[in-house]
Amino acid sequence: MADAEVKAESVGTVVVAGAANLAIAIAKLVAGLISGSAAMLSEAAHSVADTTTEVLLYLALRRGARPADTRHPFGYGKESYVWAFLAALFTFVAGAGFAITHGVTTILVHRHTGDYLASYVVLAISFAIESVSLARAVRQVRSESRRWRASPRRYLRLTADTTVKAVFLEDSAALTGLLLAGAGLGLSHLTGDELYDGIASILIGVLLLVVATILARSNISLLVGRAVSDRVHREIERELTGLPTVDRIDTLMTMLLGPEQILVAAKVDFHDDATGADIEAAADEAERRLTDRYPEIGYVFLDPTRSMPHTDGRARRTQDEDDRPVDEQAHRS
């Protein structure tokens, strides 16, 4: 699938989710005001937060897709993570904050004043609409996971396309929230006790907190500069090592510059008898091989260098997150 097709599909997924959330937010708000249900009003806040999130994700896709220029030679891909992070932050503050606060207030002081029927109807319609939006997101996740030869779960965990990840998680949370709202509303209706409605509202808020935290952490990691997955790293190393004039790869580093752009940089030990022309040809061949295998690779930098001693026979990488700091290792040696 071409990059343009992937971006168009992501935009379509975001637009469908945004339109669905806007219609649902209005319906939930009306039903919440009519019924006086805390869970319904929390669900209305949930949908308003999701609608705002979709607007921010749309900005992320559009602004992150701008071409490179002299001031930003690697393009604007990372800007998409800024907008996606703001979207997660809005969900955290507006959606979760309102739902939890309103749920606590309902448990303490609120009395139900309206009819339940409107809420039940809106919940049923909302569930159907959210299911359509989620189905589109699931379809894209499966398509993209096949393209990267990964399971859908692994793709969602590692993908640099945070817009697809956000829509999938938010739609999943929306359906779960609707079930919680329906359960809380139904129990309050049967028992006449608003405790269940308030608890449902709080649980919806906690659900939003979890989703917002997952998305925020993912975007922060990408903003800092995350590498590709271990499997893709190994395949890149294998392609480079397979070049005729390459003896070994001493250091290989990668960075996700945007949802559909990868940078590859490597220190390469060429054969001692390799000429300058051989090295130039190898660099061209390396770029061709890598971009053929992964069209998302936009930059390939090879640095000819003398071999460095290693014990594992693989390319050296930067320190893993769970490795001890260098000064600590020196102190213990």
C-alpha cells in the first residue's frame, strides 16, 4: 500500500470517527439533560472529548504530512505527535475529569429528576454508530498489521501512526463506556438508588484516564525519538550485512521521524580492498534494498569505519532502557 493511500485511509478513519462522535455527543447531552443521569452526562463529555480529539488528530495528519524544507530538512512528521499528545491531554483533563467529578457529585448530592427512556434509546443508537466507527478502525489496523507482518496487537503497541491507535482505543473505550453507562442507568432505574449511576460515571472517567495515559506515553516516546521494532531492526541489519563489499555492521541506529518515515544510520566496516567507488555503489544498493523492503525508510546514512571488537557478532546498539548507566558499570568494575 502506498504512503498516500495509507494517509488517505488514516484521514478517512479520523473523519468518520469525528462525525460519529459529534452526532453522539449531541444526542447524549440531550438525553442526559432530560434524564438527569450522571452516567449519560459523563458519556456526553466523553463524546465531546473524543470529537475534539479527532479534530486534533486531523490536524496531526495534515501538519505532519508537510514536505521537508530548509529549516526542517527531515520534514514535519514529529509535529503530528505534538497534536496527538494534546489530544490525549484533552481526553485526560476534559473527559476523565468531568466524568469522575460528576460521578462523585451524583453519589453525594444528586437526585434523579427525569425519564430513563431517552437515555436507553440514545445508548442503543450510540452503540450502533460507535460500532461502525470501530469496525473501520479495526479494518485499517488489520490491513496495516499485515503490511508490517505483525499481529494486530503488536502493531497497535509499536505503530508510529498514533492517529489509528488513538481512534481504535477511543472507539473501544466508547463502546465500553456505553455498556457501563447502560449498566449504571439500569441498576439505578431498578433500585431507585443513584449510587450505581454515579459509580458508572466514575468508571467511565477511569476508563478515559487509562486510554489518555496510554496515548500520552506513546506520543512522548515518539517525540523523544523512538527506534523501529527489534524485528525490523534485525531485518535492516541483515540487508546491510548482505551487501557484497560489507564485512560487518558495527553500529546500527534507527529513528521514527513520523508516522510513515524512518531514518537509518550505520557505521559500516567495508572489506579492506573496497575502493571508493565500491563504497559509493554499496551505499546506493543499501538504500535501494531498504526502501524496496520498507518504503517508509526515507533516509539512509552509512559511515565507513574500522571494525570494533564485539563478543556477540551483532551490530552495536544504543543502551537499552533497562541497562545500567555507564558510570554505574564503571563503578562496579
